Amino acid sequence: MILLHVFAALVVFRVSSAFGLDLNSSLGTIISQFLSPGLPLTPQVLQTFTQPISVDLIRNTDIIRNGSSLILNGERWTTSGANVYWLGLDENVIPPPGQPFYAPFNASYPTFGRITEIMNTLQIMGARAIRGHTLGISVGNPLSVMPELGVVNEEAFTTMDWAIYQARQHGLRIFAPLVDNYDYYHGGKYTFLRWAGFNLTGSDSTNPEVMQFYTNQTIIDDFKYYIKVILTRTNQFTGLTYAEDPTIFAYETGNELGGPVFGDMWVPVEWTEQIASYIKELAPNKLVIDGTYGVNTTHLSISTIDIFSDHFYPPNITKLENDISLVQSANKVYIAGEYDWTGNVPSAASLPEFFSSIEASPVVGGDLFWSLFMHDVPDCTIYVNHTDGETLQYGNPANTAQTNVQIIDIRQHLFAMKGQNVSTYLPAVSCPGYEAEYTYW
Ligand SMILES: *[C@@H]1O[C@H](CO)[C@@H](O)[C@H](O)[C@H]1NC(C)=O
Ligand SMILES: *[C@@H]1O[C@H](CO)[C@@H](O)[C@H](O)[C@H]1NC(C)=O
Ligand SMILES: *[C@@H]1O[C@H](CO)[C@@H](O)[C@H](O)[C@H]1NC(C)=O
Ligand SMILES: *[C@@H]1O[C@H](CO)[C@@H](O)[C@H](O)[C@H]1NC(C)=O
Ligand SMILES: *[C@@H]1O[C@H](CO)[C@@H](O)[C@H](O)[C@H]1NC(C)=O
Ligand SMILES: *[C@@H]1O[C@H](CO)[C@@H](O)[C@H](O)[C@H]1NC(C)=O
Ligand SMILES: *[C@@H]1O[C@H](CO)[C@@H](O)[C@H](O)[C@H]1NC(C)=O
Ligand SMILES: *[C@@H]1O[C@H](CO)[C@@H](O)[C@H](O)[C@H]1NC(C)=O
Ligand SMILES: *[C@@H]1O[C@H](CO)[C@@H](O)[C@H](O)[C@H]1NC(C)=O
């Protein structure tokens, strides 16, 4: 009942105070108690209250961790959905002439329409969350947030701002890694190493000097400066900093981090502690995910880490159960941050097997398939394809029957994670979607 009062009052409030927002007014006090501590009452935040109120209270509420559960508004919540790594900066579309483009990496900004279509698609698929690499990692090329050490390219924030705003509008949450273990187009640990004078590329992954990324305080401070630039960014569409906006519920210390041997989980405890504490210092309401590739038992006691994760190429129940028991012993949350959804590896667990283990464990706080692409909006006749063979294109008429069975399994699982049953029907997603009429790059 109180929610309806707030809603009615807000309509009046919006009319009477198009400009000044007085948190001291009785109304401001009422609204504020529903918001996360410290969340400013910007016009954009208030505007969301004019939409169905239950959704809007939820949008403005932080996800918290209680032991091994993620909680939203007193109820268990799970970060289930998709990896959409290209929302800030893409590498799969050659833009029209004159648009920002960095040819050596085929890097370009996705259109607003592409970003919005992803949000509509994830809604229809039953997802709650997105893992978005380029919403956190953006260093080392002219289209990056930080093309050179200490140089900030404001233009690169536009797609990130839009993706976060669109996720907010669609009731989805986001988390993002802040650095990559690899030397991809969006940058990563090698970018920071090169900035500090270590002449290393992805081909030097076994060189012991890669550990300097975690041990050299000059490099750690460079990385912390970059983290500060990201977390203090004020979103032009919401008026909230990334640190303030509950839409971004967590940051991950990195993607698939390790040392000189692939999968060695050699990420120093001290580094993880320092980075996790810094994230919480700048953004006290964020959860922090350990970005080590796999669960390193020496990290389980780090108090500022909320969530541990692993990736599944392919899905593997033994590995999943081993991880779960480790993380359960630490009373923390576990997520399957990436998994191959295709079913193309014969020795793999099937999706229904994998999903039933996930759904059965109270320690698993979610899972995200690798990876989602949709149309080349505004061209709704072409689906964008990535070259790793794991591109999921929901609703593509060219999908095989086998592909659609996998997609149906994923959709039923995503709804099951929300306690809902859906049939095998795959509803269509419109293209262009709502709000796709905004400016294109
Ligand atoms: C809000 O209330 C406090 C305490 O009553 C007062 O000191 C402050 O000036 C008020 N702020 C505004 C903007 O009215
Ligand atoms: C956290 O979980 C414990 C055990 O399930 C429960 O007793 C407690 O009320 C929860 N606390 C919050 C803040 O949800
Ligand atoms: C860029 O895209 C073109 C066309 O798809 C492709 O031929 C080329 O190899 C790509 N370049 C890079 C660096 O990926
Ligand atoms: C750390 O990196 C800095 C900057 O490149 C370099 O001057 C310094 O020698 C490095 N420290 C160690 C212990 O290698
Ligand atoms: C960096 O390493 C590459 C390959 O080993 C070498 O060709 C290049 O000269 C080096 N650059 C510098 C500045 O040392
Ligand atoms: C885990 O982290 C510790 C501390 O950095 C490191 O010594 C160890 O090599 C890592 N890997 C494993 C498998 O424990
Ligand atoms: C599954 O994971 C276990 C434990 O990590 C490993 O021993 C096994 O080889 C994996 N199975 C497959 C088919 O990859
Ligand atoms: C998408 O890319 C994959 C991997 O490169 C390729 O096998 C597949 O044929 C491509 N699909 C289309 C429709 O181009
Ligand atoms: C979903 O369907 C299954 C099997 O029909 C049933 O056991 C279960 O209770 C249903 N769950 C919900 C949330 O409706």
C-alpha cells in the first residue's frame, strides 16, 4: 500500500519540482528510504519511479550478499544470463565510413540500437544479468576509455553509459571484469605492462615477467587509477556514477586471470586484496568477484571477495561440484561466469544436466552463457557473427533445430532460476526495438 502512495505522490512531486530536488521534503524522505544508501535523487532516478513502482524500487536497490546467497529486496536473487562482451566496444562489425573505427583491431562502437536489442532479447530469454567485458575493460587503443596511460577518452563512455542505462530500464543487472588476462582488442594486463615499459604481448604469456602486473606497485597504481576513472564516471543518461548505480551490482577483478602457465590460478592474494579493497573504497555497495580463472583455495579467506567463479569449456559437472564445495566451505557465493552453450563437445555434460546441478545448489548465485549477439541494427536483416563458434543468435531463422533446442533449454533454465516455468515456445524479439530510434554512431 505504501508503494502506491509513493507512486501517487511522486507524480505530484515531478510536476511541482521539475528542477530542485529536496531530499528534506517529506516526500524526499519517503523516497530515500527505498533507495540504496547514498544514491542521489537525480531527475533521472526520479523519472524511473513514474514507471511501475515495484520495478523501480528494485532498480534502485543494491544486490547484497548474505553468506552464500545474493539477495535483492530480501529475496534470493541470481546473476543468470549472458556474456555480452562487446557492449562498450565491438570488433565484429565494420562501421559505415566516417564512423569511429580502429582498423588494426576492427574496433568500433556498437550502435545504440544493437545495445537496446540485447536488453529486449535478454528480457525475453528470462535473464537477470549481463557479464560485459568492455563495460569494464577499455585500455590501449584510440577508441578505449584510456588509449594511453593517464589519458581519458570521454567518447568511449557513451556506449558504456547507454548499455548501463538500457540495462537499468529493462530491469537487468550488469557486472564487468576490470582487466583481461589476454591481449585482446579491448586491452588487458599486457597493456598495463607495456605502459610500464615491459615489452610483452600475448605471445609472451609464459614469460615470468607477466607477474609484474600483480607485484609491481607502479603497475598496480596505474591499474587503480584506471579503476578510479571507471568507477567515478557519471553516466550522461542517468546522472549516477558507475559506483553509485545499483544496475552495476559487482565488479570482477579481471577476466580469467592467472600467471605464466594457462590455468595456474597464480594471482597473488595481496593483489586480490588490494584491488578488492580499492573497489569497495570507491563503491562501498558493490560486490567484488575474484577474477582468477578458477577457485584458488588461498583466496577463500579474502574478506572483501564476495563471489568466486569458474568458466566451463565445456560444461563439466565434476568441476562444478568441486568448485561448489570449496566455495561453500568459505560461506561465499559461486557463479559459473561463462559456459559453452553449444553442446558441440561430445564429452561435455548436457545443458539440462549442467543446469540441474546449478539449480540444485544454494551456493550457486548464477551462470552466464558465452556469448550473445543479435542484429547489425539498424540493419535488422543481418545477424552479427563472432568467429569463436559460440555465437548465440536468438530467433535467427537460420538456426538449426539442434541450436534451438539448446536455446530453449537455456531459456527454461533462466526462468527456472527466477522460480518460473515456461514452455518450449521462443517468443520473437522485435528489431529495431523500443528506443532504437536514438542516434546511431
Ligand atoms: C535539510 O534539513 C537540515 C536539518 O533540518 C537543514 O540543516 C538543512 O539546511 C536542510 N537542507 C535543505 C536543502 O533544505
Ligand atoms: C542471512 O541469512 C541468515 C541465515 O539464512 C538469516 O538468518 C539472516 O536473517 C539473513 N540476513 C539478512 C540480512 O538477510
Ligand atoms: C577485420 O575484418 C575483416 C572483414 O571481416 C577481416 O578480413 C579482417 O581479418 C579483420 N581484421 C582483424 C584484425 O581482425
Ligand atoms: C616496476 O615497474 C617500474 C616501472 O616500469 C620499474 O621502474 C621498476 O623497476 C619495476 N620494479 C621491479 C621490482 O621490477
Ligand atoms: C619489443 O619486442 C619486440 C619483439 O620481441 C621487438 O621486435 C621490439 O624491438 C621490442 N621493442 C622495444 C622497444 O624494445
Ligand atoms: C593460488 O594463489 C597462490 C597465491 O598467489 C599461488 O601461490 C598459487 O600458485 C595459486 N594457484 C594454486 C593452484 O593454488
Ligand atoms: C571435468 O573436470 C574434472 C575435474 O576438473 C577433470 O578431471 C575432467 O577431466 C573433466 N572432464 C572433461 C570431460 O573435461
Ligand atoms: C559464424 O562464424 C563461425 C566461426 O567462424 C562460422 O563457422 C560460421 O559459419 C559463421 N556463420 C555465419 C552465418 O557466417
Ligand atoms: C514447474 O513445473 C514442474 C513440473 O511440471 C512442477 O513440478 C513445478 O512445481 C513447477 N514450478 C513452478 C514454479 O510452477
